[in-house]
Amino acid sequence: MQRRALTSLLHALPNYVTQRSSQSVATPDANTFVYYGPLAVTVTRLKKLSLFSFACSIVGGPLLVLWGAPGAPLAAQASIMVTICGFGFFTTALLHWFTSPYIHRLTYHKSSGLVEVDSLTFLAQHVKDSFHISELEYPDTLRPQVTFKAKNKLFYVDADNFADKELLTRLTPMDPAGTAHGVENLQSGKPHAQGQDTE
């Protein structure tokens, strides 16, 4: 009986996996394109882990100082506590600064030109922004991992895993100086324009 139950489970498992996979990549209709950030789960877990370590530094730092060095001067204890808490906040803020443009989900409505993006806040909560595709701007910034700017916010999509290359081109606008932001030429396989040879 156990062997028969195991056989039935093995036969049912591929169908379950296929169903789950198809649900994760399904699009609502033909006029809607949906993109999922391939590292969305990893980024979410990393931010939650960073927030947990920050909370531990806030709670554990003072306790460690008070119990570990009860006879130390008050100024020294305060300095150590501030250093521990400050380091925890700095690493969490740095991670948020680096990952905040990362788009976890992007939905593009072709009929209306509306773009909806999901990203994470400082507290690892999902927040949704929506804008028209004509509102995209060139991201004039030195921050890494940025694709475009919209409504004074920076966003990033993974070009290698973005299926709609035509939409990707529209998400990588030209800067005011006329220099391409860089993704569309790489995706199309065309190099940047070079000067023609003169005879």
C-alpha cells in the first residue's frame, strides 16, 4: 500500500510543479506584459535579514555594554552603544540605497501605456508606483543598477531576463546629450554608432 501511494505521489508531482510554474509566469491578457524580477525573493530575504540584524544591534548593543562593562564610564558606554547601533543602521541603509530601485514586478498595459511597478520600502514592505510610459526620464545619477527614472524615483530591470525587447528599449531612454543609456544596443546586438571609414 505504501509503495502504491508513493507511485501515485510521483505521478502527481510533475503536474503540480508544471501548474505552479505556469501560474508564476502567466499574464492576464494579450494586451498586458508582466515582468518578474529574477532576484526578487533574494532581495526581499536579504532586506529582512538586514532589518533583523539592525533590530538586534539596537536591542543587544545596550545590553551588551551594560552587562559586559558595568564599571566603564558613562561616556564610554554611550560611545560604544552609538557605534554598534550606528553600524547596524549604516549597513541596512546602504543595502536599501543599493536595492531600492530593483523592480520586483512590472506590469505594462499596452492599450493605455500605463506602467505599474512593485518595489520595496526601507522596511521591506511592497509599494506600488504607476505612471505613463511617456513619463520616463533618463536616470542622470551615479548610482549603480538603475535603468530609468519616473516621478523622481529610480528603477531597475534585469535586461537579460526582460522578454519584451521593444518595451526594454522604451525603458532605457536617451540622455539629454543624446548618448544612449546602453541597454537597447546590447540587446539588439548592434554596437554603438561608430564613425565611418573615409577613403
